Amino acid sequence: MSEETMGLRALKKRQTRENIAHQATRLFLERGFDRVTIAEVAAAAQVAKMTVTNYFPRKEDLALDLHETFVAQPAATVAGRAPGESALAALRRAFLDAVARRDPVIGFSGPEFARMIVESPALVARLREFHEEREDRLTACLAKETGAAPGSLLPRLAAAQLIGVHRVLFDETLRRTLAGESHDAIAGALARAGVDAFGLLEPALAGYAVRR
């Protein structure tokens, strides 16, 4: 198989996935997540129901299709931190950069999307799983980066505190979005809250996982 053929197949798969996610989001916003079936998403995207489930094994991931980016981001930030930078400093820097970009991964969305999430128990539960998964990823990363002994609690304790900050700030973004605040107003509030929240962890984590 030629590289050109492989490239076309990859492009077709990406386009199919994007189309399914787009049609699903449109239906969810129109009618509410819990009122839309997989079969209806398949019909709107003009694909088989099995095609939908091949790309999105769980219905919740049709609405929350940034799953892998969301889960992997904190660990990737720590793994890529600069020499002399601690895990805490790297995550604070990345968060403030994401605020400046109005990044959807940290919660920036329209009020309709935010409302769809909070009104669906299934989506709220799935988001909780996302936060737990990203904590597990960060734990593994911190253990590797610090050479922690197997079974050491320190990487998990540090990850729990760092992801706890991200979770609270994500919820605050949703809350302000639902309250009708503009992205600019939310960004200003989040930047201040981020500095305060990560600052609270300074006494414990400022010198932890500093890259040599």
C-alpha cells in the first residue's frame, strides 16, 4: 500500500469522525444529550450505527470528543517542562496559556454546550471519569520523572492536588459560562483564580519534580 493511499485513508477516517461528532453535537444541542440516540446520530451523519460506535464506543464521548487531549494534557505538560521548572510551575504556566487562548479543553464553550453538560447526569459522570483518568496519567508521569519507588504515595498525592486545582477551575469556567459571562470576563477571572489556586500549592510542591 502506497503512502498516498494510506494518507487518503487516514484523511477519510478523520473526516468521517469529524462529521459524526459534528452531527452528534448539533443534535445534542438541539434536543439534549439524553434525548438523542446513537441511531439518530448515525442517520444524521449518513453512516451505519456500527460506524458511529467504532469511532465512539461510548455515547458520552460523542459530546466530549476531546477526551484524549483532556486526559493527556497535564502529564504531557510535566513531561515537557523546561530545565529548572517544577511540575507545579509547568502546569501553572500551561493553564494560564490555555486561559489566554480561551481553550475549550479547560472549559471554554458556549452556554448551550455548558448547559448540555450539566443537565445530563451521564455527561457529568463521564467528566468525573476524565478527571480521574488525567490524575492517573499525571501520577504515572510524576513517578517516572522523580524516580519514585514502586508503591510510593508521593506522586499520587502530588497529582491529586494538582488535578484538584484543574477540576475546580474547570467547574468555575462552566459556572461562569452558565451565568452568561463573556469569554473575556471568564478569562480575566480564571487568570486571577489560577494564580491564587496554584499559589496555594507552592509551600508543598514548589520544589517537587524540578527538571534538572
